[in-house]
Amino acid sequence: MSGKPVGRRFFMAGTAASLGLVAFGGGVPAALRSWVESPLGDLTPGDGFHFYSVTGSIPQWSPGTWRLVVDGLVDRPLALSRDEVAATRLAGVTADFHCVTGWSVSSVRWAGLPVRGLLDQAGVQARAAAVRFESADGVYVDYLDLQTARTEGVIVAFNMNGRPLTAERGAPARLVVPFFYGYKGVKWLRRLTAVAETGTGYWEARGYAADARIRH
């Protein structure tokens, strides 16, 4: 795995799991919140978000060679370039962003490609029941059942608040599921794979709830 190091204060998945932290429902113990929520000041542009990386680095990418791949149980696999994305009209989604550790950002404006449209373009086969989302960090994966993935508002975002995503926000692409907590929003997204059944996502394997729906 190659990428830009982000220093020592990243959210360490293995350590959090070994301490038995479950960041859904009961949340993170108060005594540890100041540690796991610490933003990296030199990477955070004051947009209200905190920065997390489970690998301690930011994946590198090149606009000339980057591709968003849609494959698996599809009839017409896709490999969209950045130029192809730029030539496509993006859909806008505005929603509050909620992290299970307790912080939120109000009215975030995302713009990107609807996952439903990508799946239709690729021709998802009848035996597919879920979509696997893969990060370019080589570690982080998550899943949505096909019905959820095709819900209006679920997008592969390229812009946030009127500007292209920054590196710490997941550039060049990230998954946005506006009605789920943020850990379902895979950053540095590089691949969507239609699969026969829903698997276990990165944080679900470490104690997070599979149902990440935000309930007020």
C-alpha cells in the first residue's frame, strides 16, 4: 500500500477494536473521545469534518490513470476515467453528515454520480444482491444491499460544497449514503463490485452495527 503519511494521530482501527469500542448506539467511551476524534490540523481545511484513516496514509492517484471500476455480476463492466466523469452531469445531494463518535456537519452539499445509474449502465445481473465498495487504501471495504445501493441520494461523490473533494475527504471519489452514519461512506473509492450476497464491512468486522441508519 502506497500513500501519503498522515502522522500519528489517525484513528487506529486495530487499537480501537482491541479496546472493545463499539461506535454505534453506546458510542465511544467519553474518556477516549478526545483521542479518537482528534483532527489532523495540517490536513483539515476548517469544514467541520474530522479526519480518519485506518491505514495512516492517504492513497495517491493520478488524474490521467485513475478509473472508477464497476464490475462483478454485471453484463457491461465499466472503467470510467476522470474526464468521463467530468463530462457527465452530476447529481446534487444535501444532507447532514453524522459520525457515530458524536460529531456532525450540517447541510453538506455533495455532487456525484448516482450509484443506481452506474449499476444500470453496467447491467447488473439478476443473481446480484449487493454491492461491494472498495477503497484505494487497499484495506477499507463496505457493502450495501442492492435495494439500498439503488436508493435515490446514494451517490459516488466527486465534489463537496461546490469544490472537488480534497485528499482528506476522499478524493477523487467517495461513497455518500445520506441516511447512514459516515462509516458507510467509503473514501478514496475505486471499485464497485456487484456480488451475490452482502459481506462484512471493515467496521462491522470490528463491532459496528451492520444497520447504520441514522435515527433521530
